[in-house]
Amino acid sequence: MLLPALLLVLGGAGCSSTKVNTLEPAQPAAQRNMISDKRVLMDQSLSKSVSVIGVNTAQGSEGFLKIQVEVQNLTRKRRFFSYRVEWFDENGMLIELPTNVSHPRSIESKAIAVITATAPTPRARDFRIQFIEPTK
């Protein structure tokens, strides 16, 4: 009877997966404005390993649009990717800036990360964020 129990414990230990412990209030004081969004573009192969959980937007006191995008690594390995945020004015026109570049990022196995960005000008009324898998 002891041998089957021991085999079960040892067999289960070999099948362990990476776990992430997260602590947050059961009743958060802040109200997030999470929206389902088509302004998030994900590389097709990257979407199998990194998932966008949600997008939160807010208007800063200075009139600058602020965004937060929550992403989760769905794999058992650290994932590397880049992201780029493009900003649009009140007419939907792209605001051309020298800062429209890709930013490298990584996320641990099964972890959730928050990407934040603030519009570079108060003229920005909308955005688009692109996630790109790094070239090998």
C-alpha cells in the first residue's frame, strides 16, 4: 500500500509546471476602465503564446491619454516580444513622431505583465498597439 502512494507522489512531482503567485485585493479600490479592443494587433504566431487580457484607458489630469495593456504568457518558458504604440489625433490621423519605435519586452512563464504608455501630446485621442515576435 505504501509503494503505490509513493509512486503517485513521485510521478506527480515530475509533471509539475511553473506557477505564478499573484496577490491583489478582493475588492479593489480603483475602478479600471477595461475595454474589449480591436486596436490591439498581435502577430499570429505570437498570439499562441502571449494573450492580451485587457486594455485600460484613462485621461490624465494634464489632458494626455494613458493606456495600460495587460498581457499573459501562456507558455512554460520566458517569452520575448516587441510592442509599438501608435497615436491618432481627433480626426483619426496618425501622429508622426520619432518615438514611434518598437520596444523590446519579455514576460516570465505564465506571468501577467502590464504595458503602460502615455500619449506624447494632448492632441492624441486614440491609439493602436502592435505586438511583434522577435526575428530569430
